[in-house]
Amino acid sequence: MPDYIPTAYDHALDAMLAAGIDRPRADELLLAVCALAVNNHESTLERTRETVPDNPKGPGKVTYEDVQAYPYYYIRGEGRKAAEASRCDHDLPLTDSCPVCP
């Protein structure tokens, strides 16, 4: 196994240096891109954090509208098992993509 495994940063830096961009400018640009990625990730996390439904429904009782109103809770959160046990009008689990539901 090699002692050093190049990262995406290393590959991008090599490409920039090969393109004639000097090292300080290449580092500055790559750090700016990294900062944008981190900020974008953090804002995405903020958008996906939602409140838990006032009255979370149990298995078999979750509706399509509940999943649309609280997608994070019912798809990735604590309500997933309840949504898996519930069905849409086309008899698919609410955690699956239904080709007919809106």
C-alpha cells in the first residue's frame, strides 16, 4: 500500500499547476472552492432539519401528504419505519418512489 494517497485537492492542484497557474493562486482558488462546498453543505443541512410532526403517525397510518410535509422525518428520520409500513394509493410503501403519485 502506498504511503500517500493523493486527494482530490492534490489532483486539482496538479492540474492547475500544469495549466500554468502559480502555486499561491492555485491554493487560493482551491481553498475558496472548499469553503463554498462547506458552506453549501451546511446550508443544505439547515434546510433539511425540520420539526417533527405534532402528532407523528404510526405504522400503516402515514399518508402521502405526511411524507410530503415532513420528508426528512419520514424518509430518513425516526418516522421511516412507519412510512415503510404505510402504502400509497397504488400499494407501494411511502418510502419508495411511486411513478403515479404526484
